[in-house]
Amino acid sequence: MATDYSYLLAEYPEKISQDQLYRICRISKRKATWLLENGYIPCEDTGKKTRRFKIQITDVIAYLTRLEESPETLLTPPGIFSSGIKYKPKRQTAKAINSEKFIAMLKNKWHTFPDALTVNDVTKLTGYCQTTVSEWIKAEKITGVWYYTKYLVPKDSLINYMATEACRIHQKSKKHIELLEQYRNP
């Protein structure tokens, strides 16, 4: 049972734009451009940036009819219009470090800071944002004590976390990378 597209002839002018095409076909602008560039729908390409394509309304009706009768003949490559990334980045394995030596280095480096650090102090030391530090506290990766209107983090808890689990963080902060480089190249 074919759909009657004769109402399009009355509703739209003889030549339509790409903007009208994607609305008629209920497809994305990107897919409409692809269909026009690859000849699935005959058109006149003006080469301009805006209003580039001029399409006969009869060609659009022919496309919609073909799509309805045999959609397999008009298939687009799978995933071509998805917005996800096209590749999966290779996961780099973190180089193992000696936790005890790294803890000793951090204790020596951070000895001037108080034993109870505020979230702002932790962000200065690690380079991670306040939200990340708060997430670590909520996930109990580091110990945090609510004191009046802010969290206080024991310095030893932060140092232990930075020397063990934090080394497995895939996207490390610049400050964290610098600390690891200082450890590897004393």
C-alpha cells in the first residue's frame, strides 16, 4: 500500500531546498546532504555555502516512493550518521611505580601543608578540580570529614590514594603527571 505524496506537489514549490527536503523526509541535515551528494536524490548543486542544492519536488516524491517500496536498495553505510567516536583509543597501561617510594616523595614534597587539607588545598596539590575531589570523598577513595561548611581531608589519606589507586586514573591532571615525572626522574 503506497502512500499518496500528491499533497507535496500542492504544498511545496516545483524546486525545493535541502532544508525543506530533510523536513519532508524526516531525516537529519547531515543525511540529507549525504543523499544529495551521492546521487540518491537528483539535484542541482550550485556550489554555494547556503542554499546549495535545488531539488525537484517530483524527485523527492520518487525517492520517498522507492524508499517505501524497497528500502534495502537505499541503505546508507551503518554508523555513518551516528555522533559517537569512530575509533576506540588504545588503552595505555600505566607504568608501575613503587608505592612506598612515591609516598615518601609526596610526604617530603608536601611537608609544608597542614595535616588536615581543605578541598582547595587538595586541588592545588593534585591539579584535579573540586568536583573530582568531592567525588573521591563520596566514593570513600580518600577520607573526608565534614567540618562546618567544608570537607577536611587528612594529608596521609590523600598521599596513600595518590600513590596507589590514583596512578590508575586514565586521564591524569597535569599536576599529577608532573608528580609522576618527578618521581621517575629525580
